Amino acid sequence: MTLYEYHIVYPEGDRREIEHPLTVSDVVDINGNPLPLPLPTNRMIAYHVAGKRTQEERGVVATWYLLELLSAEELRQFL
């Protein structure tokens, strides 16, 4: 039996486990949930999934998604 774990890594280095996989270039909220596009406003905290790292070990496949904080100016392209 193989267990799958998904984690997000914030720019400051903090980590949090989430229950669903993401894809690189997704725009997510502070909890790691994908945001529906187009965004309603550019005045929100949102992250861009910039990278992904996967590690397999004894029946556990752990995936870490590296997040980058998006500025209000960067969020305008998603309006």
C-alpha cells in the first residue's frame, strides 16, 4: 500500500500539509486551495506554485510544492 502526502512550502520556509495535489503554475490561496480564475480582485493574498519536489520512502510518496507570494501588480494579469 502506498500513501501519498502533499505539502506546501511558503516563501518563509513554513510548511503545511494539504489533502490534494497541485500543478506547477497554479495560483492558490493561503491554505493551498486553487483559486478560480479570473480573480475577483488583485487585493488578496495569493501564491504561485513555483516548483515541486517528490520523495519516495517505504510506501510513502511525499510531494512538496514551493510557493512564491504574488504582489498586487502580478495578480492583475489574472483579473
